[in-house]
Amino acid sequence: MEYAKESYSAQPAAVRNRKKDTTEPRWVQWVLITIAVAFIALFLIIPLVSVFTQAFSKGLDVYWASLIEPDALSAIKLTLLVLVVSLPINILFGVAAAWAISKFYFRGKNLLLALIDLPFAVSPVIAGLIFILLFSSHGVLGPLLDKYDIQIVFALPGIILATLFVTFPFIAKELIPVMQAQGSDEEEAALTLGASGWQMFLRVTLPNIKWGLLYGVILCTARTIGEFGAVSVVSGHIRGLTNTMPLHIEILYNEYQFAAAFAVASLMSIMAIITLIVQHVLDRKRVHGTGEN
Amino acid sequence: MSIKVKNITKYFGDYKALDEISLDIPAGKLVALLGPSGSGKTSLLRIIAGLEQADEGYVLFDEKDVTGHNARDRQVGFVFQHYALFRHMTVFDNVAFGLRIKPKKQRPSKEVIKARVEELLALVKLEEFKDRYPMQLSGGQRQRVALARAILTEPRVLLLDEPFGALDAKVRKELRKWLRKLHRDIDITSVFVTHDQEEALDVADVVVVMNNGRIEQIGTPRDVYEHPATPFVYEFLGNVNLFKGRIQDGKLVNGFLEFLAPGAENEREGISYVRPHHITIEREAVHPEMIMVEITHIHFIGPTVQVEALRKDTGDFVEAELSREQFERLDLKIKEFVFIRPSQFKVFVPEDFTI
Amino acid sequence: MKQNRKSKRAALPGFGLSLGFVLIYSSLMVMIPLVMVFINSSQMGWSGFWEAVSAPRVLAAYKLSFLTAFFAAVVNAVFGLLITWVLVRYSFPGKRIIDALIDLPFALPTAVAGIVLTTLYAPQGWIGQFFPFKIAFSQMGIVVALIFIGIPFVVRMVQPVLQNFDQQVEEAAASLGAGRWTTIAKVIFPELLPSLLAGFGLAFARAIGEYGSVIFIAGNMPMKTEIAPLLIMTKLEQYDYAGATAIAAVMLVVSFLILLVINFLQMHVSKRVQGKGV
């Protein structure tokens, strides 16, 4: 919506009346805008700014020191490792699910969609719990794992599994509407022109979904590195070994090392801001495949 | 390459889209599948292409059974209603696609591909657009790219699914002329689907009229228009006057009009179909069967004149069509009384009278 | 030539491969682990299970999680609707930034949200200092955190519907004599209702299970400010797997029920408003 270019009274009465009928009075608009902006300032802007002011509250030196401290570094490393392992798996699942759901008819499609939505209904703590039930020494597969001396929970594999559970829907949910909107015509055309299944997928499908895929990957990444509850349950909180960045923040905070906690938090907030920016930029491109609309 | 379709049946769930369709398409012909939406024509085309599988029946290319082959193996050129151009590729890349994805052994060199693509782009008059993207082209241009892309690989048959359906009238007419010329130049068996009877009659060598999953009639455009085989074909192609009546002594009686209906059962209800241009108008009752009408409306439509008249015997309206010369010779005016008779007609007695 | 029956290969390839992979992955990743919860609970026997889930501390935790989540979701529904309206219908400086910011609770790690909200609403915090009563370390604090994480749900669900709303319908209502408020209440709002309910439901379900943003600000006192997920965590640390599982089972059932009810309501309202099934 654009601002009215001419002043209100300069417009002919018919136009004025028409506008009056489908918009609220100016003062109402401004009241509503103010309330909305105040709400957002209170709940979103102030907290975001606070992270940074708290992080730098003890000065730049303490900020920097908190980030390069060994436990912090290993937390960062672990977080990135989990990301690097889980992201390709999530991409694979997301693309496969979107392909099956958007290009074919089959019974039980709704069930599959509900299944993909499932993690959103499950508390992260429960997500961690289920893997403890399966893989801990007291768990179902415990004796079997002990026999081969395999450690899943309280170690990296458990963290990855818990993260996968929580993050697997993101890319799928992003790609499904994109692929549905694009239809199957181009793929069918490629087939009639003699393309094999893989040629069709690599040359026609992938380029068309690249923006949607990127969008989904960004969302998934933000969620992966930020996951707290599920990882908290399975990690065992072993300092320097099984602490991801969010867990490290928790430890610092509980030890009253506020500036350090916020320093690490500020890193994650920067990542969040980048996520928001990329999301915003990619929003248009997702379905139409190019910048043009 | 000839195409034979034998007893093709297709269901979508419980809905029977095609009912034992059999069709012979001789090599080199341009065939139109004509019918309203839901007639099954697009399903049939896609089954020929291999984009869908029939539940029963066979498809034969040059007498060879291709029913089990998928779209890739059938080497068909397919043109989609909404073009289906690869949106992220240039026009050049779109057209070149078919040759570029061939396995290494069969793939021509880059120079050969370039030459062929440019040759085809010149044929469709889009050479200057070769570096543009589909989004930058008009509908008519996109369809020409789609055509070029489909024929680059020298397919055995060209299939078009309502190719001009998404374009406006003027562009449609141009592309129609264009398709005819292309077909003459390249001489490839072509089948296209349309719901526009004007298009089918204008372009095709053979028209296949379909309705409700069945074939109503196959014939040349002239055949199906002048000698419709069923009421549906009569009504779908061009305008028609309907005269309903009862059969008596081998004649359908409607007011003072009697239509010969040899072999029709007595006392059955029937309908006689008469095209507007088969209604003869005279100022005097030169023929004993002529009836009197009062002219109510005169429309000038390009080179023809449509005359609407009210029958004095039944009070029904009749629509007649004359050429300009005929009209001027008779010098007709509204409210005048003249005489008409049908010069050509066909009587149908429907199974169940649900008209 | 024999008739080919039902060799119904779809035109596009990869169906078997993609669906197969998806089904196997979902079974291993999602179905089996979740089913574990219920199997484990059933192993406790009905009386054991009942004892575990009806202890006073547990009941207090359920009540707390449920009520705070509900209240926060209601606040989000109301303000979310307002924010969506303002974003879609009006122009003002900084609108695009605010629109982008809405997704912050999705993008920001819950732990970060947790510590910053606690610091802000603590008695000496930037915001907390203005209030005579405790916000952080009380039930109010929990509600604040749950409002934060629920903001995007309602806005993102209602936004597309409002954006696609046909303004001609509004003009028709106005031309028929409807006042602005009547038009909004009787013409526009019903069409927004399904997505509003969906957003509310999602925010609600999410808030019930929320952990990271809440445990810092809650104070975590049993019977007072101990949320259900924390109780599960505590039981796990005490190796009371059975107890933890029992509580989890109840929470799962409740979340699924909420989603089902919301889904049903949405379909029902949708059918009436749009005249078609969803």
C-alpha cells in the first residue's frame, strides 16, 4: 500500500468516500500501529538489543575472552559438527518427501503430512526422552549397545539423533508447497524430450526449487544450532565434550557468568539475524524461481 | 509413423474417462481430437504420449506395441497447454535440451547442436530471442519455443495438448495458420487436442469428435460438419435447429413440417436436426412442403446473414443462415412473411427421451 | 496380444524410491521412538501409571504448563491478529523490518531467549524494575516467555489469508451500507477465523512443551513454577524413567488432542465460510 500522494481533501469526493468505506479513520490506524509496534518493541526488539548490551557490559576484552575460552570453542565446534552431519540428512529427507507428496497421488498422503508435522507437537524434552528410552544403558537397546561398547546417548550420536528428530520437518515443509505450486509440467516435458529420471531431476527440478531449498536450509540451520531441550536431555552435559552452544550458555548463566553467557548468546543472535535477513530476501524468489514475479 | 489405439479404457478412481477407444491415425496426418471438457481427449493424448497408463488396451506405433514403454522411450514430441518451458533456462537452452541430454554416444557435437537450434529458431522466427528467458516472452512466443523444442529431436509423432488454449483470439488464428504450414513443411504425424471446433475444422486433416470417453465420429472436417453422425456432433459443431416431433408412418411430424425418417418406429419421439444454412427461404411457396414464417430478427455477421423467424404453425423460432448475395436478392425485412423449408436434415430417435 | 491390467506406472519416476525412503526414515526416526513412550508406560501397569501421573507435584506441573500456555496463546491470538492487520493493511516507516522481525522467535535459540528475558524481567532488570510485583521467577514470567515464542504462529498463519482477501468483497459490504466495524467483524473476520484458530492451536501446543525459554525465567519451584517438561527432566536425572515416561505420555496425548481439535474446528469453520472441504 502506498501513501496517498495528494492531500486528503484534494481528492474528489467520490474517491474520498470510497476510500473511507474500506479503510479505517486515520487516527484509528495510528493507534493500532502504535499498539502493534509497542508490542513488538517490548517483546522482540528490546530483548534482541539486550543480548548485545549485556554481552558487551564488561567490555570488549571480556567479550572476546569468553568466545575463545576452550570450553566455548569446543561447544562451538560441536554445534557446527552436529549441523554439518544433520543438514545433509535433512535435505535428503526434505527433497524425497516433497517429491513423493507433490508429484504423485497416493492414499495416506494426509497421514504422511501429519507425520511430518509431528515434531512440532512434541516437547523437545520428550524428543530427548525417547532416545534415552531406546539407547541408554537402562533403555531397550541398552544391553545390546553395552555389549559392543557403543555409546549413543551422552555422546555425539545421541545429540545428532535428537537434533534430527526435532529438525527433520523444516526442509520438507518448505519444499512441499513450492513443488506443488510449480506442478509437474516441466518434468513431464523433460521426459518426453528423452531425459532419464536423474537428468530430469538434476536439470529441471533442482534448479526450480533452489530458492525454496535455500530458504528451508536456512530455517533448518537456525533451528539445528539453537536446539536446546532435546539436546539437553541426551547430552549428559559433559563439559568440553557434549556441550553444544546453547548448553554452554546455560552453564555459564547458571554459574552467574552473565557477560560470558551473553557473549556466546550474541554469536547465536547474529546467526538468527542473518537468518531473518536471508529469509526476507528469499521470500519472493521461493516459488517463482527467479527474481522476477 | 502411424499410430493405432486399440480398446483403450482409463479410469480415474471410479470415473471412466475413456471407454474402449479405438482409433487409427495414418502416418503424416494432422488429426484433431475435438470435444468438450471431460470428453477424455486429453487423457487419450497423454496415454499416446506415455505420460499416463491406460487400464486396458494398447498403443501401437507403426504396428509395434509401445503400451509398456514410458514417455522417454516413445520419442514423442509433446507441446503442453501452458508451454512447460524450463523457466530457469534461456530460449536457446530450452530448445537444445532434447539433444544435450542424449547419452554421450548419441549426442551430436556442440556445434551441430547450435546449428540445429538456430535453424529451428529461425523457422519459428524467434532467432533474436535466443538468450531471453521464458518469463520475458509473450504467450504466443512461448508456444513457438515449445514447438521448436519438441521437434528438435525429430520425434516420430507430434502431440499437442490444447496448444493455443491459453492465448487470445488473434494470436490463436496466427498460430493455427502457422501449425498448418509447419505440418506441411515437416510432414510429421500430428495429433492435437482442442475444444474449439473452429480450430479443429480449420487445421486438421481428420477430426475425431469425442464425448464422455467415447468417439462420436471420425471424418474430414467437411464430413463431420456436413454429415454429422450423431446428435452430439450436430450440436457441438456449428449451430443447429431442432425440430421435435412424433414418428408417424416413417415421417417425423412437427407442425406442418414432415421429415422423412425411413425405418423409424411408429409413435416414437424423435428430433430432426437442420443446420441454419440448410433452411431455404423464398418469397413464394414454390415448394408444396414450405411453411410460412414471420421474420423477427436479422443479424449481419461478417459475410453471412442470420435470419430468425417465427413459425406460423407451431409458434417456434427457426434460425436460417444466408450468404449476403442471397439475402440481398430476396431483400428481406423484419415483420415480412416468407416461406421456408429444410433442404437437408437428419432425424434421430434417442434411446430414452431425455432432451 | 494380451491385455495389460493395472500396470499403473505413474509418468514421473522416483515414486517408489522417494516414498520408500521417507517411510523408512519416518518409522525409524519418529514412529518407533514415540511408540516407545506408550509401550514403556504400559509396562508400568495401569495403577503404576496412574500413581505416577496423579501425584500432586505432577498435577501442579500440568496445570501450570497448560494454563500459562493457554493464556499466552490467547494473548498471541489477540495481538497477533492486530499485528497482522497493521502489517498487511497499513504503511508506516520500518514496516519491512518489523515484518522480518516477526520470525525472530523461530530463528533465535530458546536458551538465548530464556536468559535475555530473565535478565530483562528480573526485579532489577530493564523492564522488571518498573513493576512492583515479581515478573521473573514467577508464573507471570513463564507467560511472558511463552508469549515471546508464540508470536510468529498467529501472524504467519493469518497473514497470507488477509493478504489474499478480496477487497471487492469489502467494497460490496460498504456499498450495501455496512459500517466499517460491521464489515470487519461480519465479513472479514469470519474468513480469518480458520487460520487464526490454527495459529492459536500451534502456539498453544508449542507453549505447553516449551522448555528452553522458560526454565531460566520460571524459578522452577516445585508445585509453584515448575513446568511439566522440567519435571520430566528432573525425573530422568533421578533415573525415574518410568515416572518421566508417564508424564511424557500424558503430555503427548494432550498435544495431539489439541492439534486434532484445532484441525477439526478449522475444517468446520472453513467449510462454512468457504463452502468447501479443506
